[in-house]
Amino acid sequence: MARTPFRVEVLTPEGLVFDDEVGMVSTRTEIGSIGIMARHQPLLGRVVPTELRLYKSESDIVRFAQGEGYVQVSEDGVLVLVEEAQTPGDLDVADLKEKLRKAEDDYAAAEENTEQQRRAGRDKRRWEAFLEIAEGA
Amino acid sequence: MSASQRDVKTRIGSVKNIQKITRAMEMVAAARLRRAEQRIAALRPYAGAIRRMTQQAAEAAGSSEVSGLPILSEHDSENNVALLLVTGDRGLAGAFNSQIVRAGLRAGRDAESSGQGVRYSAVGRRGVSTLNFRDKDPDGRYVGFTDRPSYADARAIAEDLMAAYIDGKADRVEIFYNGYISPLTQEVRRETLLPLQQATILESDDEDEQDGDTKPSRALVDYEPDAKEILAKLVPDYVEISVYRALLESTASEHGARMTAMRNASENAGELIEDLTLEMNRARQAEITQEIMEVVAGAESLT
């Protein structure tokens, strides 16, 4: 069944990376995976690093590795606001492994319950998600 | 050709080579400056969207939630100040690097004389090496990206500073960078990053007020997780965006400063070449005159 298309923008600090009509958006918020279709209830959500999938059709899917950010659903469409959005092909597995290892070291070295530790935890989660995408791509 | 003429000729050659290099550097800086300007423009929609979302979330969460966030609350006493100096990885850009380091060190001395502890951090090899040289031992050394800073670089810096602030290692954080006004003009800017001013967040800037059609609709909005949690993540984004904007402006300023410095160098080289050419021609003419005199004198002695 064809889905009603709606407008989606993916915006990063480095510019607009996607602006087109799609049938469905699939991402992950703090609470869990979410699929957004046309006429979704207005929403403001905090998204976590995962693979962002934009279904232009059943077979034509645009994918991004998304960093932390937000998703906003309004009457005008969907705005995905993320710190970074990279095409899976641009990810470098060796580089990500190195970053993940460093984040794990930082996490272990940081004192319990400090901002420094929480920060290393966020880094760890991001590089783990990106690594998974890179290895799957 | 006499020895002195040959010397002048070699000097002209080497000055011409230098001029070629400075011209090339000027053109490279001009191209990079354009790219840096585009990147500053690309940040604007993102910053605007973050601002609108913050207002929406703050409205839903209630403004009392905003002031409870750790990076917004001022510490009871200011014992430690953290200073971040934003310089470039490379020199040959006029006063670009030195004016930042000078302003930062002066602020550091002022804070020390009023009894505060000072911790330095630096972006760019120039700043890091100067601080090392002065025995200031910077906490954070962020190098290798000043030509093209990414948001991830800014996030790493901002998170370090916020962690230092929240964990009580610093009670105030200031940033020094070259603000970009035009390719010819840069100014040293000194801004307080932390504690973040609540006014910065809840006041809308002029750009937003103009497009009235983006007013948030009054429809019932779902929040995932809840408005308070979203707000707690949005507010630190302001610090990241501020750092990112400072890095971008600093990069644009660096290229602008280098462009100006290299244009001046090319002009100076041109003047030097003119002077040297004049000197060479004069020497050659003197030699010719000398030879004619000798011939005439020889001919005269024969008659």
C-alpha cells in the first residue's frame, strides 16, 4: 500500500543534509524505536545515536548514521535535528574502533558519578551505534 | 656583468620567488575564507531550530525547570577560572594568533592577582605551544582541525568545559577568539561561556521574530521522554553551538588575516623588486658609461 508522502528535513550544524518527501521515517528516541508516518501526532523527542532510515518507497531507503539530537513532528512535516548525520559508506570502521576504545578507557578512568563519566558514556554509546552501522553497511 | 650586478640579479630572483609564494598563499586563503563564510551561514538554521525547540520545551516544562540546570546555576564563589584561547594551527597571519594569546594571558594575570586559580586550554598549535613555552601547561590541547573545524570538535571542547564546570573544577569559563567582521577586520572577543545566562536561552533573537508563520501550534504535543529531559539536553547544546560558532569565526578570521598579511607581503615584494631593478639598471648604466669613457679616452690618446 502506498503511503501518504510528507516532508522531512534532516538538519545538522554543518547544513541541511536531506530535504524531500518520504513515506516513513524510522529512528530511535530515548524511549525506543519509532516509525513516523504522515499525520503523526505532534511530537518533540530526543533521539539517540542509531541508523536513521528515510523510506522514500519500500525499496528506496536513504540511510544516515545519526548522532544525538531531536525529532520534531508538526503539521508542516518532520524535522530531524542531529549533531551529525553521515552516510553509512563514509564511516571508517578502524577509526570508530579507535574512538570507541578511547571512550571506554575514559569511562573506566573517570570518577564515579561525575559529568566526565557521563560524557564518556555518551561517547561510548555513539561510537558503538556507529560501529554497528558501519559493520552492517 | 660585474659581481655586484650579479648579486642584485640573484636577489631579484629570490624576492620574485617569495612573491610567487605569498601570492599563492593569498589566493588559497581567499578560497578557504569563502568556504568558512559558507559554514557560518550553514549553522544559522540549526541554531534557530534549537532555539525554537528550547522555547517550546521550556514552555511545556515550566520556566522553574530551566534555572535548576547545573550549567545555568552560578557557583557560590569564583575560585577557579578556565580560559579557552582559540588560535590557529599555523602562523603567517599577522597578529591573528598573538593578539589572542596576549588577551588571554592578560585576563589570566588579572584573575591571579585577585586570588583566583586559572586553568588554560587552547585550540590550535600556536596557542598550545605558546602556553607550553610560558609554563602554563594547558588542560585541554585541541589541535589539527583549525583549517576546517567540525561540530564534533566543538562538541568535544564544550563537553570538556561543561564537565569541568559541573564537576566543580572551574567556577567560570571564558573564551577568547577572533570574531569575524569582514575579510579585512577581525576583533578579539572575550565571552563568558559558563555559567550560561538564562536570558540567552529564553529571549528570542530578532531573526526569529520576523518569520511569524513558524509560531508553535497550540496542538497537544507528545514529549519523548518528557519536556524536562529534553530541555536538559537542549541547554548544553547552546554551549556547543557557541563554541562551534567561535571556531568557525576564528577560522574565517584566520584566513582573512592571512589573506591581508600575504597581500601586504606581495606588495612589499613588488616594491622591493622595483627598487632592486632600479639599482641594477643604475649599476649597468654606470658600467656602460665607464666603458665608453675608457674607449673615448683611449681614442683621444691615439690622436
